[in-house]
Amino acid sequence: EGQGLLMARIAAWIAPQSDPNQIALARTLAANDLPDEALAILARVHHMSPFKAKALETSIRVLSEQGRSAESVVIANNARQMSPDSADAQLLHARAYEAADNLPAAIDIYRTLVSVSANSNSGTRRLGNYRLLLASALDRSGDWSNAMPELEKIVATEPNNSQVLNYLGYSMLERGIDLERATGMVKRAYDIDPTSGAITDSLGYAYYLNGDVAKALPLLEKAAKTAGNDVAVNEHLGDAYWALGRRRDARYAWNTARQAADGDGVTRLAAKIDFGPAAGTAAAFLRP
């Protein structure tokens, strides 16, 4: 066993009644490919423990990572039946549904949470978090027309939320919606959090789409330094290199992106490597 797992076992042995120690051990076991042992430990956390929700959340994550999403839904459903009015239990249920690719069921729960939170004046941040979860699930389901208004509502009440500014702005950039406003949003997000690789990439991509490739390149290179083989970041960097005539650098960046891509992304990037991006409009560079 690795040193991390050994230390986690020792901590759990010294304080066997400590639920946080048991949950930490379970996480370490799962990370070391011992999911069943992890799940057995998590199941022993008492239902009255203040850490039961965290134990259930960890169980759902472990099961989802093992491709056992149906089991995670059962666990979440049982937890919700025990506490039907608990927002935490509803969130667990929704996340389990998302992991199982049952987006309609997750969306229904998120809509309920948004509605209850809005009517109970539970706080701007909590309502914003529920709206973000709802918007993300709607977006993943292909329903951008309903996802976008939810994000707009968060921006209206939390104008300094860099995560949401970036999400909405970048999504608009991808879809070619109001590039000027989208660029303004990601620029504001960058001003708030210039250390975020995702936001740095978004701003560079915005400048690229607006035709200012010289301004885009330093930002895209900055984002790529910490992005590893992230598909979007390396594809954007390759596009910028190509526009500046740096063909070899472009193909290197696209190949890095292709190694982590799947589905249509592999085909699209392979075509770029062979032939370059389609000439003409900025829309040719947008990902489907």
C-alpha cells in the first residue's frame, strides 16, 4: 500500500468513531482502486451523523467513477426518501441522475430547488448555485435556449461572479451570439480572476474571434502552460498559430488536443492537422 493509504488507515484506526477520518480513508481507498472497501466504510456512517450527507456524496462519486451509476441513483433515492424536504438530499439525487445521464430527472429536481429557493428568500448565493446547476444540466441536454436565461439571472444578481461570467460569455462565443457583449463578459471575468486558465483561454479565444490574433496569442499561450492536453485550449492555440502563419506550431497544438479528444473532435482536429482550418469566416473555427 502507498504511504497515503497507510496514513489514512492509521488515522481511521486511531479514531474509529471519527466520521471525517472514515470518509477520508474511503476516498483514499477509492483512489487506490479499492472501491468496494471504500463503499463498505461509507455505508457504516450513521444516518444521524452530521457527515452522512458527505458520506453519501462520496459513495455516489465512487460508484459513478466505477460506472455503477444505477447503484448511485438507488443510494440517492433512499437518502431522499429519508429526508424528502432536505435540499442536500435533493442535490444528491440530482447529481446521481446526472452521473447516470438521466438529465431530464436532474433538471426537474434543479427546477424545484430554484423555485423553492426563490420563494423562500434563502439568499442570492444559494439561489445562484441552484440556477447554475440547472443551467449546466439544460446546456448539457442541448437546451441552450432555456439555459441562457438562467445564467443571465445569475449575472444580474451576482455581477462579480467570474465563473458564471465566463460560462455565459464563452458559451455565447461558441455559438456566435453577440461577440461584443460576450467578449466584455469574459474580459470582466479575467479582470476578476486573471489566474484562471479557463478564463484566460476564453479571453484569448474572444480576441481571436474578433480578429485580434496578436492580442489573443499571449493569453492562449498562458492558458496552455497549465492546461496539459485540454482539448479546447490547445485547439484555440493552434487556430491562433495558424492565423499567424506558424503552421508547425499550429499542428503541434492541434495534435496535443487530438490526443485527448473523442467523438467528432478527433475527426475535426485530424482535418485541421492535415489541411488547416477552413478559410473565410471566424465561424469556421467554432466547435460544433
